[in-house]
Amino acid sequence: MQVATQDKALHGKVALVTGAGKNIGRGIALALARDGAAIVVNGRADKAAVDAVVGEIEALGGKAVAAMGDVSDPAVPPRLAAEAAKAFGGVDILVSNAGLRRQTSFLDMSFEEWREIMSVALDGAFLLGKAIIPQMVARGGGAFVALSGVSTHVGTSNRCHVSASKSGLEGLMRALAIELAPHKVTCNALAPGAIDTARGAAAGPRPVGDRLIPLKRFGTVDEIAAMVRLLVGPEGTFITGQTIHVNGGEFLT
């Protein structure tokens, strides 16, 4: 089945998705590709995983390129922007999903670990925005979505650095929503709850069980990807400056 056809809602759009080699990032990249967007698939180190996602998109009839790099490195986001411009002419949709999971108690946490976690999620979003938003402005507008998380709202032991980075992301999106509105760039955060994903060893055990979720189940990657798709598509152009919670009722705004 071909995806990049004229009748797709995102046909002609270009999306850069960071942390897109697996789990939520992969799901978002595939969802946007199915609706017609060309995808710049970013990952930090696992080139095989990123290439596999590119292959999946191409198998669907879509367009995609791999673009490796650590988004917390100030030299990387400008390079990603240049690669996107070379491949597809520029970016309309930026999904800042890259982040690191760690579980370390505050009393045992080093400043180096604190900075490492903060740099990928928060500094990375800042650097990506600086590199990509000028392309959006030149293309007449766009959408910027940053992935936050429920733990910053409910409080979670051993993850103060993760919670702080996600709180910062939400503040960044609110501020940019106002500043970039004249350029027709929407900016939103999306806060997933407990999602059924593969967790690396460094992430530790899940900080919440489904007993604490009113819907009594974990969410799916596809449910997160569908909300991102709404925010960046034509149906989402009047939504900006928001934190959208997809958590099965674990946290109520």
C-alpha cells in the first residue's frame, strides 16, 4: 500500500523525529509516514535500528532518510537541519522525543548524571528548535512537539533529573507557543503515562503498575503516535501551548 499520495493529510510535509529507532519514536515516525510525510529518522547510536525504521517506511511506499547524532551536542542539530534540507527541502514537523532513562536516588546522583539527563531532553529540544524552526518559518509554519511524561506530574522516586528535564520541556513549549504564534508554528508537549515499550537495563523497573491506572492497562505506542499525528496535522492547527496527557487516568488535569 502506497502512503505518499496526494490524498494523505501530511503529503508534502517533512518530519524530523528524534529517538526514532525504537518504541515511541519509531511509532511516531511510522504513523506520520503512513499519512504521507517524508521522515528524517534520528537516533543517537543504534544505526541498525534507525536503518530498519527507514526500511519499514520505504516498504510502505514512503520516503525516509537516516540522520544519526546526539541532539545534546550543539554541532548535531544544525547538521540534522542541513541533511533534512538536502533530502527534502526542509522540515515542517519537529518531534523532540530523544531522552535517557535512569533511576538513581537524589542522594546518590552525581552532577554529571544530572547534566547528562537534562542535556538530552531539554538542551536537545532547545538546540533542535534553534536549528529547525527557521526552516518552518521559511516554509510558512509548522509544528513542534516535545515528549514529556507523567512522572513529572505525579512525582517519582529516583528520577528527579528526568522529571526536571520534562518540566523544563513543558515550560519551553508554552513560551515558544506564544513567541512563534505569529509565524504559524504550534508548540505542544505530550505527556505519556505508562506505555508498553521495551525498557533498557538502565531504565530500571517501571515506576508504576497498572493498578494505579483507572483504565487498568498500559498504553500503547500507537496511542501516543496517534496523538502526535493529531497535533501536527491539519486538525491540530488551533492547539498550541498545551501539555496533552495520554495516561489512562493516572494523572488528571
